[in-house]
Amino acid sequence: MDIEQFEAYRPLLFSLAYRMLGTVTDADDIVQETYLRLKTGDDQIIEHPKAYLATITTRLCLNHLNSAANQRETYLGSWLPEPIFTLDQPDLVNPQEQVTMSNSISIAFLVLLEQLSPAERAAFLLHDVFDYKFHEIAVILDKSAAACRKLCSRARQRLAANRPRFDASPEDHQRLLQSFIAVSEEGNIDSFLELLAEDVTLVPDGGGQRGAAIHVLYGREPVAAFINGVRRIAPKGLRYEIVPLNGQPAILALTPQRKPFFALFVYGDGQKGRLLHVISGRKLRGLEKSYP
């Protein structure tokens, strides 16, 4: 397989690795390692390059997840995936697939995947997201097709049991984000509280750095105090933009130098914010490099 053939599959391999690992840097490293293994292997004719490359990438991801488990245990605060821009997604080929792929890359969904074992995550993603057949997954995971079917079924059950329900329409979601920006710029605490459901939850991830917020917050008052506290310590001239992150509109706060300061994902119930994911610190380095 030559470099041009490999590059044709790179978007697919990155999409798989990112969903498996939740970090851009690690996903890039896995794809590069896949290429290096391909180059250093025997000069053989590969009859099914897509399956062959997916096998290498998946197995490298599984090894990485097993080695990263201890690092997650010592991570300061909640761990959230690295956000990525999704202005274009070359791995999408039709509208129905676009819906599936966008949903499977959302921050909330990637957080749910963290509850699965590495093997469950791989089987579920390969089958339900990337449309591999169980006999193909069996080769990739070195298990029987029946075992892979059970892994996928167990993963679906666990995801369904823990998936939060949000019923905001795209229009309500857009209005909610615009309202968050408006009240954040005005500093109107009363108006801000009105945007939040009484049982709202905020999950912050400061990149595992000391001094960053590490506790999950529950309820209007604590969440509003946190957001307003972030606003007070923010650099002067902070601007807010609604940008496509992980398949959905999100708020990106930018310094006057247009460096990302924090990303805010809002999941609504009608026009009320019920779940907020705030990502800051080194988790935004990838956005800094790729901001349009």
C-alpha cells in the first residue's frame, strides 16, 4: 500500500481513534503509528486495506486505553474529551450517516463511552457507528463473532441506561447559546439564572491542572456563580462566538489575540440549560492550532 492509498483512509482512521480515545493528539499519534507499522511491514499485497488499517488502529487504541487507565485515576477533576472543530467531516458520505457520525462525536456521547470497557467501546463503535459487520469485528478484536455481538449489545444497554434526555430543538439550542452570550457579556446574574433549569449540572475540565475547578456543580446558584467567576477572571476584551464543535453548536470564548479561553457546551431542556460542559486549559490547544 502506498502513501496515497493510506492518506485516503486517514480521515476514517482518525475518526475511529478520536472516538476511541477522546483526545486529538493521541488520535493523531495512533494514526501515525498505524502508518509506520504499515511502512515497516512486509511488502505484501493487502486485499482489504480498510479492514487491515482499522485492525491496526483499533488494536493500538485498545493498548493505549489499557495503559491510560492509571493516568485517568490521578487526573485532577472531571475528565472530558478534547473538543474539535467539525466544520467539515470527510468521513461522512450521506445525510443519514452524517447524523449518526455527528451524534457519535458529541462531548456528551464521548463521555458516555468512558463508561464502557475498551473492548465494548471498540465493538460498539465499529458496528453501530462505522458499520462493520460482526465477522469483520471478530477479526479486528481477535474474538468470535458471537462474543463481539454480546459486547456490542452490552454496550448499547449501558449507554441507553445512562444517556441523559434533552429535548431542545436546534432552534431552541441556538437561542439558548445566544442568550448565554448576551447575559455573560452583560453580567446580569438574574437573567443568567433564568436560563438554567433548577437541577442544572455543570462539569468542568481545566485540563487536569492544579488551581483549575475540579468539582461537579449542581443547581442554579452554584453554576451561575461558577460561570460569573470565570467571567471575572477572564482577560479583558473576551469575546464569545458560536462555533461548530463536536458536531454541535457551542460557545467558544476567545481572548483579544483570538486564543481559546474556554469552550462551553450547553445541553437544553426546551429553553433551559440542564447540563453544561466547560473545557479550558491545555484541552484547548488543538483548537488554538485549528481555529478558522
